[in-house]
Amino acid sequence: MASRLSFSEEDLSCSVCCDIFRDPVVLQCSHSFCKSCLQDYWTQKRSGRDCPLCRSESTTDEPVVSLILKNLCDAYVHDSSARGAAEGEEIGELCSLHGEKLKLFCLEDGQPICVVCHTSRKHKYHECCPVGEAVLNCKEELRTALKTLQGKWEAFDKAKQACEKTAAHIKMQAQQTEKKIKDEFEKLHHFLRVEEAVRVTALKDEEEEKSQVMKAKIEVIGRNMASLSGTIRVIEEKMRVEDISLLHKCRTTMRSSQPTMQDPEMGVVSGVMINVASHVGSLGFRVWEKMKDMVEYTPVTLDPNTAAPWLILSEDLTSVIDSEEKQQLPDNPERFDPDTGVLGAKGFSSGSISWDVEVGDNTAWVLGVAKDSVLRKGKVPSILKNGYLSIYYYHKMYFAGTSPLTRLGLKKKPQRIRVILPSTNTSLPIWEHVRANQVEVMWSVAPYSITVQITPLTSQKAQNKNKLAAKSFFTKSSRDTYICDSFLSGYCQFKFTCELHHTPYPFHWQLRCQDTHHWVNASLSAQVKLEKLYCDIDRETIRLQDMTDVFTLHLDTMKVENSVKYDKARRLTNSSNPGSNPYFPTEWNLYWWNDSSWEKYENEISKDLLGEMEAGKSSLWFYIGKRLYELDFSRLIQMNVTTGFKRRDSSLSKADQPTQVLPSLSVDPLQEFSSWYPPVWTLSPNQDFSLLEVPPSTKVYQSIYSLFHSTMPETKAEIISIQQVQNIFQWDKYQRQKEHMQSRSADQSGSLERHLFHGTTEDSAKEICLNNFDPRVSGKNGVAYGRGSYFAQEASYSIKYAPATGGGGCQHMFLAKVLVGNIVVGNSSYCRPPQLNPLKPGYELYDTCVNQMPKPSIFVVFDSCQCYPYYLIKYKVVPDIVNICE
């Protein structure tokens, strides 16, 4: 049997890598190398192809593969592996070269070796250690590296969460700031709108007054001209006489021809021109001066990004209160935490400045100035050595912020502190207490010497500041939902320290944030819209929108549904006690559910129930007719005591319903007027038609407003504008038709004309203003009572035929003058009214068809001369979704 040849590892090792040949190749000089080792050698050398051992040049580009040497290397490796496996050792624990167990670990090469490798030329002088010890060291290094990586990952995760919270806070800040900006500009816009309306009304009043003067003068001149015309006509007739009779009457005629009236003044009467200068002279400056009284400059605005999480800043960033609950705010470097401090938004490095701080009756406070470099993270005293110049108040004592604290001997409790930074030394403030007797307290801390000067404040500027401060609005995060009656009446002596809310209306809507539990105010325009919807007894929910967040408010529970930001709402209200607020106490209506709709209690019962509820009683027994009922105030459940049957009750504010209070003027457009054209007619004869805007402060607006809302409550629709339609051609036709019908039926002149509603589209409204209502195009919305123009007595009926058009959702409705005359119940086949009396000869017809008799509510006319588009009302349906930010 043939025996296997024996080779050593050195015989089968590459002289370049000192390892077993891998893909061996042989050169012309008979030296062998690994193919990859030879290629790497040639690549590094870049010039020539010589042998790494003997340096002889090789003439071949590709060296010859040595298959014999490759087979020998493979057989050697296979025999070594098989020998190790036969001894029961795992391949991974045996040396691939010698088949020996790997018992050592080369520290220099970083690989396990066997005992034979340790004595070989490659590892002979290397430092080694046992494999077990190397494994423990490796695990310890990996454990340390893993712990470091895990710690770094956790740090990145925390940083990511902090960045996400900061990004969310930035978005919330942007939304709240945008809302505040819009609120402030809305106040200015409201002021300008009111100011414009007042000045336009004054101009119209002057125009009407001076027009009446000229009208009276024209009437006098007209009468004189008529008298002269009669005299002239008589003289001309007598001059046509040719015989002697003219001579007999000549003297008499001459006496009658002498005019008795004085010659008219050829010029315009003095003082009747519009005083244009008084209306437009320096108009912008005068409005600006008046606007200055409604704004207030605050020298110090607090920076919310520096406020500690326990501090709550007012909306205008001028006041701060301490809270027991820590807010979830980003831990940015500028913020004080855990110290409860806040800095002003603007720093000062030069110049002179002063400001007042209202401390009121607070039990503890610290105020002063600080370096921008003061420590924000950590709890350190606000004293001089830490970068502060401050005054302390706690335990009913006052201290200067020195180290240790210096007690100040103040005899009276300050309500306001004035901080003055003099221009000579801006790092050293002067303190003034503005509501105490003259006192001076001095203390020294090298190198500073500080004087606290306490002096009363009596300047007019300060008094104006107090007056303006009384007009500032704020709400508190307390559970109390009452608005200060004194503030609504004009002045609250407690100002910002008042425990009640200071709001612009006797109602105020807020929503609570889920995360911070802070109450967020709805915008001023949203306040009125919310109140209108709340005053609708049939409404159970309101759809609200905040930016892209759309959600539902349940009015019964005041809970918010489907919102990512808010969880509940509340409605602030003023007192219903006439004693504390005799001008506008909140009045409430009580309703009970009759299985189909809400029904209002009688006034006397409602008054008794509200009185007992105000007194804090839990329930009340009362009679309705002969039945005895009990009303549970806590659950608002009414129970029949005899049968035990229960019904729901509900209360609704009626005084808070935002009705428009308008001054009463002398002109009512719905009443008869003696002139041919309506009052304030400004259209020139060469115009087709014009639309004259009706100011909200006039009697015209008030009358139409009341008539429209008598059937369309403010909770359903909101008037945008009212315009008078002036069309001379159509008006003249209407007036002549009116005279004709009056002469024909003098006995019904009182009921001849009515003011009725007609709903239409925007395009049709323009057509009607130009060409009047046209019965020839009837039938679009039905012909139940005839093929004519339809008018309704109630606006709530006409609104069905006034769809919203355009992007703003504006709807159009006419308040038309309609000559009703003789009426008869209509029929869909009528193209004109039927005969008035078929038994009598002639063709006299009824004037108008109606839906029913008596008490008709729908009128159909077939002659366009019987109607005129008197006023155009533009309005919006109160939306189901209220944007609380707009």
C-alpha cells in the first residue's frame, strides 16, 4: 500500500504572506507564490515584473498556475482538519496549519494560535496569553463598548424627544402668537370701523340738515314763481283783447301786476355748504390721536422663553403669576429651572429707562435687574454676587438683595414699585415706591451705594396709566367662572390683582389644553359667534376649528371631542344679581323638554326658579296649574311629584344674546313719506341704478334689522350689509302704479302696500336692481300659486331661495315694496289674477294671489309695476364651524 508523502508547513508556505499557498502560481525561475500576493507585489512596484525572491525578470504577463502545488496544499489542509476531527476536537478549536488545539492568543496579531505556531518564526517573539483569559478580556471590552453605545443611543433618543417637544412647542407658540397678533389688529380695525361710521353719520346728518334748509328755500321760491306765473298768464290774456274793454280794466290790471314779494337772493345762503374742512381736515392725524388713547406702551415685556415652568404669563406678556403645577415646556438654555424667574425680552446697555411693577397684595416677590449671564439652570439666590440687583418681599418683610440680605424699614406696604435705570450708571437701579409717604432707605455693598427712594406718584401721566390699565383684559386659570362686574361697568380698583376675570363682553369662551391644563381664549370674533350658537336652545353641539384641528364641543357637558389639543371648554359670565351690576346683569331663560321641542317656562315660574337656584338650593317644588313638580337644580331634571314622570330642563342666557343696540333716528323707511322719492335719495338721472350703503347707526338699519331677525334669529343668520336700491326708472313706474291703485280703491289705501322678502342669487340680484322683478321668468322655484313673482312675509321662508354664492358664502335677499291690493287664493294654472267679480261685466282683476286666507304669508304679483326692490340685504348663515383663531 502506498504511503502519503510528508511535507512541512514551510514547504507549502508562500514567502510573501508566510501562509499556506492560495491559488499558487510558478514563475520561470521556479519560485512559487500565491497569485494574489504576486499581483499585489507587482502592483505596488509599478515597474517591471520580477520575482520577489531572486529578482529575475519574468517575461510572461500571466504566471502559470501550479496545479500540483495547489493539490498538495489542499491535501495538507484536509489532512490537518481530519486529524483534528479524529481526535474529537472541533475544527474551530484546532490550528488550520498544524491541527493542534488553539490554546494561546497572540496579543500582537490579535488571533488564536497553537503551541507549534507560538514556536514558529511568525509568532516566536510575540506576547501571548491563554485563550480563556483572552476570551474574558474580549468580553469585557465588548461589554464596555456596548454600554458606551447604548448610553449614546439613549442620549440621542432623549435629544430626539426633546427636539420633537421643542418643535411642537414652537408650532404652538407660532399659533398663539398669530392669534394674539390678529386679536390686536382686530381691536384696531374695530376702532377704525366705528370711527368711520361715526364720522360718516355726522356727515349724513349735516347733509340732511342743510338739504332741508335748501329744500325749504326751493319751496318758497317755487310758490313765488307759481304766483308770478298766474299773474303773468292773466296779463297776457288781457293783452290779447283788442277793444276798449282793455282800457276800462287797465288800471286794475296794473295794480295787480305789482309784485308783493321781495326779489330772491341771487347767491347761495350763507352757512349751507357742507363743512368739508371739519370732516376731512387732518383726518388721519385726529383719528391717530384718538387711537393713542386705546393703546398702551409697556417698557418691559416679559420673555416667555426664559420663564420657569411654574410661572404663567399673561397674554400681553406684562404680568406673571406663580402656579403649583409645573408646565410641560422645552428645557431650552434660556429658561430658568428650577428657579422661578423670568427676564424681560429686551436688555439695556446704555441710556435711561424706567418702568412700574404692580406688586399689589402678593405675599412674596422678587424684582430687579440682572446680568444676561446669570445662571439659569440651578437654584441660586437672586443677590448681588450672583449678578442680580434686587428687592425681596417675604414673611411681610422687605430686603435688599445683598449677601447677607439687608432688611428695609418700609412702614407701608407698597402696591407698585418703580425701577429707574439712570443714564449715568445703568448697572445701578434706583427704586421708587409710588404709594407711600416720603421715606429713604440706604445700604452699601462695595463698590455700590444704593438708595431706595419711596415717594408718592401724582403726575397726570401716571393717572392716565392707571386709567388705561383698568381697560386691559385678562383671564385667570382659577376655577371661578365669574366676570368682574366692576370692570364691565368701567373701573375695577383691584386691576390685575382682581380675583375675577376682566373680559370685553359679559360672556367669554375658553378651551382647555390637554397637556398643560391652561385655558386658552377664543378670538374676539369667535366669542360673538360662539355666543350666538350657544343662545340657540335647539343646538346641542358646535363644530370648532383651530388651524387644521376640527373638533366638536358638546354644549350640555362642555366637553370637546376629536381634538388633539383641547379636552373641554368653559363659558365665563358676569353676575345675574342686579345689585352688583344694575346696568346689564345676566338674565336667564328656563326651558323644559316636552318630548318634541324645548318650551319656555312662564315668566313668574322662571323668576322663582332662578331665584332659588341663585340662593344655592338643591331643588324646588312648584305648581303648574294643578300639577305639582319638583326641579332638581344639580341634574336639571323636572319630575311630576304625582306620577314620577321626569323631563329635562335647560337654561339659556338671554341678556348675553348679542343683539345690536342702535340709536333711533327720525326716518323710518317702512313708514309712509310725503316726498316722491325715499329719504336720502342720491341717484342722478343719468344713472341706471346705484346701491347706497346703510350705516348700522341709523333708524333705517334698525328697522330692517329687526324685521329680518323677527323670523331669522341671530343664532341662525348674520347681516353683513344693507343697501338701498336707487333706480329712478323703476321707482317712477312703481309710484305711478301706486297712485293708480289708490285712486281705484281709496278705501284700502292703508293695506295697499306691504314690505315683503324675496330671496335670490347674487347674479339675479344685479338683474333685479336694474330691471326689477320680472314675472315673465317665473317658475324656477315653483308656481304653486301662479306664474308670477313671489314674495314672503317672513325672511325665514325666503332664505330657502337664497343660495350662498361666491367664496365668502354671502346670500342675498330683497326687502321689496309690494302693492298688494285685492287678494285671492292662487292656483298653479294662473298666468294672471282671476276676475274680481265674474258676474259683472268688465275685466277688473284681482291684484295679487296668496297662499291662504285669512292671514296670507306668500304673495304673488303678475305686474312688475306692483313691486320695487327697496333694500338689498346681504347676510351669512351662522356657520356650524367656528374658527376660534380668526
